Amino acid sequence: MSAQETNEIIDNKVQTLLAQMTLEERVGQMTQIDFSVVSVENGQDAENPIDQAKLEDAIFNHHVGSILNAPTTPNNRAQPIDKWRKMTQAIRETAAKSRLKIPVIYGIDAIHGATYTQNAVLFPQAISMAATFNTDLSYQEGAIAAREIKTVGLDWNFSPVMDIGRQPLWPRLWETYGEDVHLVSAMGSAYIKGHQGDDMAASDKAPTCLKHYVGYSYPLNGKDRTPAWIGERTLREWFLPSFQAGVSAGSPSVMINSAEVDGIPGHANYHYLTEILRGELGFKGFTVSDWEDIIRLYTRDKIAASPREAVKIAVLAGVDMSMVPFNFSFYDLLLDLAKTGEVPMSRIDEAVARILRVKFQSGLFERTAAAL
């Protein structure tokens, strides 16, 4: 079967499923919560950290599309393989009991190997991998990371970082592949190809996520999540090519810049998120906010008069999924915005279709169906 025929089959499945979904189920797919929302107290110490009542509330009542992170721990320590499998299996089994059996996509930061799994292979950080100038090593890193997150039932890796590392004061410089546009593009593309292979649904492959679109790595004062001044020429010469390479390599998701560029917050930038990312770079996947960044349009950036307006601005700019992450506020606010018509159903359907498509491409529906 050709790639075009496969895509047509998936698109038909997406539209068929979308037509059956209630508004609540659609908005839920756009909602991503931290694992702590469904965890027992001190889940890092529990053999089974899932609070089943909380999990059922999240999936049955709020229809969440995604969960992220390991059980909350002061030191972010890695968890045993068996514990991960209990957690991810419980989530799949619960999703399989929901009305439409839509799987939850579980995301994790495996930026230099499956760092949240005990005894996983750990690799040098990206800046050190780039120093090898060896794309074969980057490919192998992607392949091994994908295999090891899939081994414990995780679905989606928030990697690679495709930001250009040209601000030496930035404290996350080590997450980048450095300052050279070609090297970043080559190393990141190789990682994606190793991680995803020719079929993201394979048992040892998983989807990646390009971070952090765009300009996040170039803060003027060097501090994380602070403003960048870039300009159009610099944007196109330094910052967009690596993301174009990631899109061309097939990465199906993009995480958005937590800060602002030239005075416009990343999560409110329609020009970047829709006109450039979709219209120019040809990105077909879905975008996900970074940590709590939609609400920051109100609390930090002051461009929204309320949390409700912050959700409206972000969704209309092109944010498809919100890393809320500690509650269901995004779900409640977007539901209200949809009911009043302030966010059109066409925009919600667009976002949900993108999310569902990646879930089908990743084989999550088959894994969830097999969970019971």
C-alpha cells in the first residue's frame, strides 16, 4: 500500500470518528494533564501510583487526550520498568472503556535517552552529540530512545530540540545541537528518522516533537522564557531552517516557544503558528503548548484580560493541545468558548483531527483496543 493510500485511509478514519464525537469529547482531546492529576498522594513511592477514580474522572468526564510526565518526585528520579507498565496499561484499559475508546497519548521528555526509566541507555546531551558531527550516532540514539520508551508503554517523545544555540547565556544551551544551522538540521533529522522509522506504529518506534517553535533559545538577556528580538531576516536564516528540516523528516508534533519574539508571545503568534508553520513549512501535525503557557498569556504577558481570553487567543492563533497541566481549566474554558461561538467549531475540529491523525499513525487505537 502506498503512503498516499495509507494517508487516505487514516483521514477517513479521522473524519468518521470526529463525526461521532460530542463537543465535550472534542475539547477533551485538546487537553493535556500532568500525571499528578491522576496519581495517588506520593505516587513516586507507590507501587501503583494510579488513583483509578481520578483517572476515570479525567478520561470519562473530561475526555483528556494526553497525559505527560513521570510520577511526581522531588528529584525526578527514574521509575522501574514494571511500575511504568502498570501505569500505562491502566491508562490504556481505562481509555478502552470510554464511549469511543479514543486512546490517550502519553508524552515524556526522553531528550538524551529514556531518562525516566531505570536502567535505560543514557546518551550525551544534544550539544555533545553535535560535537561528534556524526549523524549515524544521532540516528542510533533516536532508535534506542524510541525502543525504550515504547518498552514501558509510553507513546510520544518531547524531542528533539531544534532551536539554534546562539545565545551562550541561555541556561538550556546544552539541549541544542549548537549554533550551526546545517548541523542542527542534520543531527535533528537523523534523530527523528531513527526514532520514527518508516512506521511510527511499529513496536519499537514512536512519534517525536520539535521544540521549541520558534526563537525560544535566543533570549535577549539570556534568562529562560524571556523575550527574544530576532527580526525577519534572522528568523529565516537562522531559526526556521532547522524546523523546516524537522517537518520534512516527518515529525508530527511541535511544541511552542514559551517566551515571546519581537513583542509577541509564542502562544499568541498567528503569523508564526499558522501562516509560517502551516502555510510555508507545510506542517500537517499538531501543536502543543509548553508548560502552563496558555494561562501565562494572562498572568505574565498581560495580553489577555482573563484566563478565558487567554485560551481564546491561543487556540485561534494555532495551538491545538494545551499542556494545562494541573487541572481541567483549559477544558472548561474552551468548552464555554465553543458554546458561545467565540471559538468556531471549525477551529476545534481542525485541532482534534490533527491530534486523532497522529494517534492513528502511531498505532494507539490498536494498542488501546488490545488492552482489555
